Amino acid sequence: MKQQQRAQETRSRILEAAEERFALEGYDVTGVAEICQAAGVSKGAFYHHFSSKQEVYLELLNVWLEEMDKQLLVLGKATGNVPGRLLSMSKVVRVVLHAAEEQLPIYLEFWTRAMRDPQILREMTEPFQRYGEYFAGMIEEGISEGTLRSIDAEVGARVIISLAVGLLFQGILDPEGADWDQVSKQGVQILLEGLMKR
């Protein structure tokens, strides 16, 4: 058990060091040697846990996406009708922005890396497809319960995701530019005005 715990601690140190180095220097400049030095581990220990620098990078990306998934799951299970649940989801932007405050460079690195690396692009595209299905299902549920007007649920889901991504980028790039909690809540309210059945 102690050996397993030590292995997990080593893995965590490598991930933390890689995140820090990627944020400070960027993915391309950071090598395995720099990650090992920052983590206080040997290259052998690194390669015991990860096959490459890219695998570490993808693990960090997955941790970030899993946190968003958890937040959406919790908020999506809230009771009430679909418009109320969608409005409660505006809080996800606050949670993600709070998590991003000290990690802005690594989040931007995820997006820019995805444009140059097909595997990372696939990893980042898959959650958007999943979120699209999730929100399309919510819209269909809202249409069925009579709270949302009849629209193309897939298009509605893409608009919701576009709003969320746009708010996220603005909040990351200009954290003091607005009260992003209020902007995200009001943005969802404006969107709901167009979606709700009159």
C-alpha cells in the first residue's frame, strides 16, 4: 500500500511540475528534463508513469475537462424545469474562471496546442460533442415539458456552448473587465428569452 501511495504521489508531483513548466515556458520549450527537475524525480520515474511529454499534457487536459464535467453534472441534476437548470449552469463559468485564475497560460496553451496537434484537437473536440448531446437532450426535455419552444435542439446546444466558451475566454483574458458571474447569468437569461415558450 505504501509503495502504491508513493507511486501516486510521484505521479502527482510530475503532473504539478509539468503544469507549472508548461504555464511558464510553454509546451514546446519544456522538456522532460525540466519537468523531472521541477518534480524532483528521475527520468526513469517519469517514464515509469508516462510514456511521453504529450501523455502528461493530455492527462492535464483530461483533469481540466473532468472538472468541468463534474460541475455540469452537479448543476444538471438540480431540481426544477429546464430553464431553471440552464440558469443554474451559468455558475459553471465562475467555477472554471476561479480554477483558471493562476493557470491562465496552461489553459491558453491547451487551445493553441490543439490547433497544431491532431491528437490534442481530438481530445478537446470529444467533450464538445458530448456537451452538445447533453444540452440538446436538455432542450428536447424542455420542449417536451412545455417550457421551451420547438427549435432544432442541436443548434440550440451549439449556441449554449458558444456562449459558455465565449464567456470563458473573455473571463480568462480579462478577469477584471466585468463581473463575469453576473455577465454569465445575464447571458443565459438573454438566451433563455429566445428559447422559452411564450
